[in-house]
Amino acid sequence: MKYKALIVVTGHSQLGDTGEETGWHLSEVSHVYWPLINAGFAVEFASPSGGEALIDQESIQLDDPENKSFIDKLKIANALETMALREVNPDQYQVIYFAGGHGTMWDFPDNPNIDEITRSIYEKGGIIAAVCHGPAALTSVKLTDGEYLIKDKKINSFTDEEERAVGKENVVPFLLETRLRERGAIFEGGSNFSEKVVVDGRIITGQNPQSASALGSEIVKKWNQLELSSGRQSDTDSLHWVVQT
């Protein structure tokens, strides 16, 4: 049986009260999708409510080969077909990855399905990853002991400074870096719009679209390390392993 990864995208398509459309960021999906596929994962897609999840039109750059091949393979026009998170069985996945896009700021935080699925995958030894605004999904996840998942963990995301640089600091419902810090994260941001990926055990976070490729590589690298340390084999029992880090 193949190992499985779940890519979660936003289903929210309105940018606050601006009247502008938003959605999920194409390269933040494609640049992680291909490393997972090449590593042998079966990849599935979900969004908070399921159904068609719109691409942020500003992110469609088809001169990027990963973007173009992703669009062509999945035959995407303006939206990605996704399953609803309420339908997801976390026992089936060893990796969960939250892609970015400003829409995540509205439908990822305080989402009980996200919180439960993420907690379950993490506590079974799985990898949790997110990039740009995707770490909004991690702001409300609590572990079985009641502590926030990100407490005392090194975490990165789209920074408050970057949000101000794109002029959306008064559009988003909260500043992501600030919220992550408030929930106990040890925030490690880099320079504006430069590649930055932070790895803390089985939690891998990236700062912006420029970080998606490196984050995809880090997920695969971490998975290979876990494979070597545990000696797991690709059989039906492998869906219920636990790794100590």
C-alpha cells in the first residue's frame, strides 16, 4: 500500500470586504505536490467544505513548469476538486500539508476538522507542513494534553512585515505571525519574499511562495529520515506507526 499525503487548500474565495477574489496559491500546491509524487506518495486534496476550491488568479504563472504540469495533469481550469475535511479519515495519511493563499486566513483557523485531523496525524507520528498563509491552520490545533501544537516549536509563515508590504494588513482578520507568537510559537522569519523553511521535528513550515519548493524537499527528506529510523515497510500495518522525536 502506498503512503498517502493530504494537501489541504482553502475554499474561501473572497478577500475580506474588498470585493476582490482570492483562493489557494498555485505554486504553493504544485511545488509540493511533485516532490511528494516523486517520493512515491499517493496525494489527495481536501478543503474545509469540499467541492470546487478556486485558485487565486494572480498566482497562475504557467511559465513555471511545475505549475503547468500540475494544471495539465489535473485538468484544472479555475478550481480544484476537493473532498470535505469532515470526510477525511486521518488514519490514512502520513503527511498533511496546508497550502497558502489569503483565503486560508478565513477558513483554516478555529476549524474543528482541521484541528482534529492535524492532531491525530501528528500524534500518530506523521508530518505536519504548511507554507505562507497555510500555517493559519496551526493556530488553533491542540494536542491531547491540551497544549497548542505550536507551543515552543520553531515555526515560520508569511510575516507581518510581508503582509504590510502587500498592503493587506487591514484586510486579513488577523496578522498570522502575531497569532502564531501569541499561541506560543518560536517564530523564525526571514527577509521579505526570500526563501525560508523551518524544521522542528515533524513540523515543517515555510514563509512564502518562494519557499514552497524547499519545503517540499524538506518533507521528503524528513520522511526518508523517519523511514530509516523506524525500518517501516510499505504494508497495511504502516498506517498505524508512531515515531518518537
